[in-house]
Amino acid sequence: MSDEAPAESYTPEEASSARISAPAILVSVFAIGTCGLLYELLAGTLASYVLGDSVTQFSTIIGVYLFAMGVGAWLSGFIDRDLVGRFIEIEVAVALIGGSSAAVLFLAFAQLAWFPIVLYGLVFLIGALVGLEIPLLMRILKDQFALKDLVARVLTVDYLGALVASLAFPLFIVPRLGLVRGAFAVGVINGLVAVWCTYLLKDAVRRRGRLLFLRFESYASVALLAAGFVFADRLTSLAEENIYADPIVFAKTTPYQRIVVTRGKVSFQLFINGALQLTSADEHRYHEALVHPVMSVARSRPGPPPRRALVLGGGDGLAVRELLRYPDVASVTLVELDPAMIELARDLPLFAQQNRRALEDPRVEIVTADAMVWLREAAPQRPPFDVIIADFPDPHAFSLGKLYTRRFYRWMKAVLHPDGVAVVQATSPMYARRSFWTVASTLEAAGFRTRAYHASVPSFGEWGYILASPRPFEPPNRLDVDGLRYLTPALLPTLFVFGADTDRVPTDVNRLDNQVLVQTYEREWGRWN
């Protein structure tokens, strides 16, 4: 052994550990590094799904997890005997706790009011266990390498595992397996590492009874986690049935979000990451108010009626349905980030009936892309649009807040005809008053003239919209289509009247580098939750 090797020696029961295959154990280090980061990513993603504000959730999850790893590394110094046995038991614990973590957290969110305590407690526990692994392995391997080579090889392989995890998580685990099944799959890998080590390090365990018990633990953990993998959908459904009031008829985890559709006696509901997006019983109010005022303004201007429309977001096809009421509309370009939403709107009979199969209309072009990237790169190559409808989810996370920034609106203005008109859904002026008017201020900072209005949508309360155009315009005063269920010519002008508790207040401009809107939105809506 090199003079640089640490002075600590094995206990008698571990004296034969010199026969350990160093390359084989480094494979275990690689698996450990991969699994460790995957647990962190799973917890952060699940927290952002159910709690919102992905930046905050990931930041705090990562901080707690890394701190816990430091605690685990410190605790490893108190383990003096039976290093191999303790290491295998820790692997089993990581496998069972980490592998079941997503299922436990989904169930806890459905049942417990103090979910954040469970979330961060579980993250801390997994982090501490993962923090124990590498120091113990390095002590087990200390007779195989000089200290400098030991540290270099173990950390290199560990970090390589982290790289693989960062690629596997968005490309395979979330889209192919989902969070719950994905966590069980990662747990199975940890369990197999434990099984592997009971054979690889068997000479370091002196007592045969101890070795047999370690193998039993390891095999049992793999069996339990494999069962969880098989029944993951049932576990997820069990958790979600306690979250949602009505039976679930569709559920899918995509790389971008968790989509759930429930169906009651008289209507169905769409939830994204646990937040209600629409109810079929009153979505007509929201979408008629979103589409027909902007079309009224566009059609009242001199020149030909609007022919080219752009819908940003709105993958449910319901805004497109309203646009297709106008025979003069020759083309509708729908830009939706998540292909699963398009599939849902087109293929699920509930949605296809609700949107009147709008996405199958030959006038509709569907683009699956990030709206911000598409506006910057692809849209300028096309003729300008006469009407733009921005129908994004509320800005409850920074990934959504960017779609409400001055920069985004400037790119939107660049692809809008000088006489064109846009509309932006802008959350509730009643429940999030400052957030609503921040959207108006931001549009104006991007060079738009604006008119704000609101409509009553029972599922959400008073909901707000902002009309915007590069040139001055008056509020709409007519409806050019028949058969609407909510809007009437008499009701239309009243939408632009605000009460004292919803009227305009001074606000900041939402910029890409500050995203004040997300912070304001979380603070205002947090008062009502």
C-alpha cells in the first residue's frame, strides 16, 4: 500500500477486504452517483408539480439535499466497525426510502395539511443516507489505491453518474416512466447495488449469518420495489383520487407537466400540476370572452377582415374553436409546448367533442414548440398575423412568467400586423389585482396600446384579459357571430368597466431578468389558499 494511504485499518472481520475488485466497486459508485441525483431531481420536480414555483422548489430542495449529504458525510465518521455491512444496509435504506419517495409524497399531499414538512423531511433523510455512502466506500477501498488516486477515481465516477442522471431524467425517466414508477425504478437500481455488494464484498463480512441476513435484506428490497414499479399506476391513482373530487378519466406525466382529467355528473375538468385549468360547464364563458372581443376590434378596423390568427398556448383547442366561427379566418397557427396536450384535445372524446374537433380543421396548423423560442426564431419568417391570442397558464412559476415579460411582448408585437390586435389572459383582477395590472403595464412598456376587461367565470371567479394593439383603438361595440352562450351585444361593453376594488393600481414592469410578476402572483394568490 502507498505511503499516502490513510492510516485507518480494517477490523479483523474485514481483514480480507483487500481482495475487493476495485473496478467492480467503482461501478457501484457510478450507480450510487446516478441514483443520488435522480432522487434529488424527482423530489424537486414533484414539489414543483404540487406546490408550483419551480425555481423556489428546486432551489430549496437542492439546498436541503446537499446540506443533508454533508450531515451524512459527518455521521459516517461515527461508524467504526462492520463497514461493509453498514454500507449495504445504507444502500437498502436508500433504495426503500428513495424508491418509494414519490408515491409517499403523492399520498401525503392528498392526505396531510403539513405536506412541506413531509417533503423536506424525506429529502433530508435521503440526502443524509446518500451522504453516508461515498465516505464509507472510500474507507472500504482505502487499501486499493493511494489516497490521491482513491479520491480522484471515486469522485470522478460519482460525478459521471450525476451527468448520466441529469440526462436520463428528462429524456427517459419522466416521459417514459413518470415520477412514481421512475422513483421505484431508481430504487430497484439501488437495491441491486446492495445485492451486488453482498457478493462483491463477501470476503469482508466474517460471519456467515451476517452475510446471509444482508443478502436477504437486499433481495427483499429489490422485490418490494419491483412490486411498486409494477403497481405504480395504481398507487398514483390512489393518491390522485384523494386529491380530486371526481373520478379520474385521464392522467399522464409529460416532460413538462402532470395532466389529469376528471369527470363528474355534469362536466369534466382539466388539471395541470394539480391546478384547475378549465371546467367544461363554464369554459365557454372564458373562451368567448378571450376570443370575440379581440376579433370584434380587429374586424371593426378599415380594410379586409382578419385572416391570419396565432394562438399561443391553448393546446386544448377551445380558443381555436371560437376562432373558427369566423368564415373569413383563413389560417390559425397554434403553438403549444406539450405534444400531450394536443393529443388529449384531439384524441380524448370528451375534449374532441368540447372543441368540436377544431384541431382537425384544415385551416389549423399545429406547432409544438416553446412559444418564446418560436416567436424569436420561426415567426419572423412568416407573414404578420392579424390576431394573436396568448392563452397561457397563470404565471405561477418563472418558466411561465417569461411568457408575460416585456421581451416576450416585444417579440409578439414584431410578428403582429401594424393594424392587428392581440389579447392576453391576465389572471384575476379580483384575487390578484396587482398581477393583473402588471400585465397591462408590461404590454404598454413593450409598445402596445391596451384595454383591460374582465368576465365572470364561476369556476374561477372574476377573470381578466388585456387587449393590445400597436395603434390606438376603442373597446369593441359589436359581435359578428351568432350562437354564443355567454356574450351578448349588451354585455360586451360592460366587460370594460371595473369596480373600485379591481380598478387600476400602479405596478412595475415584468422583465425577463426580474420576473416581478411571478413574485407578485404568488404573494397575492397565497392569501386565498
